[in-house]
Amino acid sequence: MEEMHSLTIAIATADRVTVADHLARSSAFLVLKVEDGRIVSTTIRGRKADACGNHAGFAEILEGCDAVVCGGIGAGAADSLAARGIQPVVAAGQHSIEDAAALYLAGTLATTAERVCLCH
């Protein structure tokens, strides 16, 4: 019997339609539970949207996630999440949540290091 592979990914969003351009500007995370490459459940974890630089609570909100997809992230938040085993994934370009999820699961989501904010 083959072992089931499971993964939990979060997608940052400010409008619940597209990937947020910056993690700190997100108002919610769409959390996808994936088993053997198929999405088996979807939940929304909301947060109060704050100005860029307020990273309080990200680790708690994203607890249990293996990765978070966003359009940009500060170095401090990226380091904090990585230290907790949550891989920050910065998508290159703009994507709908649906497209970003499909591309990530297919292993074809284009990523970039250029949108990692170093201002704080």
C-alpha cells in the first residue's frame, strides 16, 4: 500500500479573488489541504489587514501550513515563517487564487526573489 502524501498550503489574499501583492497587506488566507495532489478541503483564515511591517500573528494564523503563496514578503516575515517550517513562496506576476493553487500543485508556479521586501 502506498503512503498518502499530504500538504497544506495557504494563499494570501486581500480580496479573496487574487493573490495578495504583499503578505502584510493580506486580509485572509485560503488554506488548502491537499492529499495525493488533490485538494480535499478549503478553509479561510481571516486576519486584520495592517500596514506593511506589522507581522504579528502570521505564524499563529498559518500554523499547520507547509507553505504560503504571496506576491511579496518582507525578509523578517519570510525568516520567521521559515523558522517555523512554513515555506514562503513569492509568485512572479499576478495570479488568481485558483490559478496560483493549480500552478503550485503542478510544480509550475513561477517564483521570484525580487519581491522580497528588505525595507524592514
